[in-house]
Amino acid sequence: MREICLGLSKLGLFVLESNAYQIQPLPGVQKDPLYFAVGKKHPDAKQLIQTIDRGLLELMSNDKMAGIIQRYQQ
């Protein structure tokens, strides 16, 4: 993810400020980590992170996440 952000920054497509972003693994994802980036300064950052976390927990609780991962690993 870091490489993608740096590349987009060099192309002028992404504003990369030091300490403006954090890269963190999604909760409960061990084997196949997924990452989402939300800017700390975004006015709805906390709400976006909570929404993503809830959606991922829902996908994992009903085994839909395993199916999605399996489909894209083929």
C-alpha cells in the first residue's frame, strides 16, 4: 500500500503528508490482509473506519469474506 501511495504522490494524484495517514491491518484478518486508507484529516474519518470495520465483521461472520477471497485467489 505504501508503494501505491508513494507512486500516486509522485504522479501528483495523491497528496502525501507525513503523519497524515496510517496503514493498519483490518481487524480479524490474518492470512490474507486487506488494507484501506482513510486520511486522518478527513472530516468523516472515524465514521468511515467504523463503517468499514462493521462491514468487514459482517462479511466474516457469515463466511462471505472467505468466498470473496477464494474467488480472487484463483
